[in-house]
Amino acid sequence: MKVIVDASNVAHFGKEKDGSPLLGNIEKALNALKELGYEPVVVADASLRHEIDNKERFNQLIAEGKVHQVPSGTTADHFILKFAEDENAKILSNDVFREFFDEFHDINSRRIPYEFKDGEITIGKSSQPKKVKNILQKICNKILSEFEKKNMDSYKLKKGKKISGIAIAKEAIDRITKSKEAGLEPKLESVFLKIPLFDKVMNMVEEAEKTSDFIIFVLVHPKDYRDAVKNAGNIAVTVGDRLKLEHAPLVAVRNDLYIKPGTFELNIMYSDEVEEESPYNVNITINDHDYAFVKKNSRNIASTVASRLGTWKFPIVSVKPSMLMEKPGHFDVILEKGGES
């Protein structure tokens, strides 16, 4: 990987109060970076050649193309940051470039700090790039929006109520009762990760159609999944008995990335409203910073989409990195005709 050496910053480190910038600092930085396997590129502002302690040697390095000068009339810091962005490179500098935070959002993850002690340089490490807050939810929102453009409805409720087995049963009873009294079909509601209770999706669908009028999806944070699953059977029996249903509803607990720990939401559907499979698969193109995180959660994303659209089978979700998307948070979504998962 390339590392842009902020020559002025490095050369001024540790100099005497009224002394000249030190060429030796730059040379030590170059050697240290090469030993670490980096490809250093030295960039200096135009004034450094007039201030450096060894002007003859420095001018020779410029002539040999080993030191690159910032073009006249250009701000050195901005040039270095833009150069690093264009080359997807790191920057060796103790300058935090605070005045450029609004334009360059990944400065901390690009900048490598350093220090000199007893004449030797120690190369530090850049900060880990910050994940964009709620990027998984943003991706899911974008995917569902694309499905809606294809005339497919989705459910977007993201609020949560304090979780307990009794609270879930009461909420389900209340919603089903109101639905029956109003004579309204339940709206498509949300779901997420694992399909519990049955090993095979088709067995689940067939069984639900034969024995259950209602499907109750219990949406929980992953931390609450195990406890919620333990209560699934009791919830089904309680709701069925209280409403005097001919068949107890099917209760499926699923992880939901929108739900906060300790809370839940319900997606209650008639069994014949659930579609067998998604008509489209999902291709996500993502920046390198977020790729591993999003890739790890690709099944969660697939489950989210299937649940909120009301399909048993998950769409195939492919996640690929793109060098054209350099900043954290950048992604794109494309749907392609699917039908198999």
C-alpha cells in the first residue's frame, strides 16, 4: 500500500526552536516505511526546499523524482489529502487536518502517526475506519424502496415494546381481535433472520396452511432471540386459547436489525398471505471499509427483505466491494430477477 509522507510535518518534528527542518527525519521515515512493506511517496510544499537543513541533497531528491513538490498556488494539506484519496493511500503525518474534516470524512483512518525518540522513528497505526451508523438499516431501506418501485408492498414499522412472553401474547391477542372486529386484512409486517420451529421452509408453509389461520412473527434483537424462542410455544397456545381459534397460530421468532435489545415487534399475517419466494435477488456494491461488516450480515439483510415483503424464501443477497466507492457509507443496490434461494 502507498503511504504519502507529509514531508514538511516529518521534517519539522523535533527541530531546534529556530533551527531548520531535518532531512534526516524524512530519510528515516522512508526506510522505516519500506521495512514495514509500504510504498512511500514523499510530498513536500514548495517552501520546504528553502528551509531544509541539507538543501543540496533535498534538491537532488527532487530532481531524481524521489520527492514530489506540491504545485504552486496549491494548499499542501489539501493536495496531500486529495492525493491520498485518489490513490487510496495512507498518510504519514502528525497533522490531524482538522480543517478538512467536512470534505474528507476518512482522515483518521488514513493518517498514520509517528514519533521520534533517541533519533529513531516509530511508525504508529491509523485508526480503524468508523462504520457508518445504521448502515445495515440504510441498506435494507434502499432495498425495500427498490422493491416498492416494482409494485411490491413492504412493512416498515420499527418501534419496539418491552419484551416478555406475556407482553408478546397480549399484543398478539389485541391485534388479532382488532383485526377481526374491523374486518380488515392484516398489513404486511416485518421479520428477520432465522426461521425456527421447522427444518424446511416448504414444510413450514404447508403446515401453516393446514393448521394455522395466522402466522405471528416475533421480531427481536439478536441478543433476545434464544429467550423469545423458548416462549414461542406458550405464546401460540395462549393466543389460540384466549381467542378460541380452531387452530393455534404459528409463532416464529426472528432477529430484527431494527429492534433494540429488550424490545419486540409483531408481524401478524394470514397464512395464505405469505408468498413462497422473492421474485428478485439483491446485488449490493459497497465500499471497502464496510464490505466485511455488510458481507457478514448478508443473511440478516436477506431475511429482513423476505420478512418485510412477506416471503418464506430469502432472496439471494450478494455483496461485492468496489474501488469506485472509497468513502465509508457508500453503497448501491440493484435487483435482478430471482425466484430461487
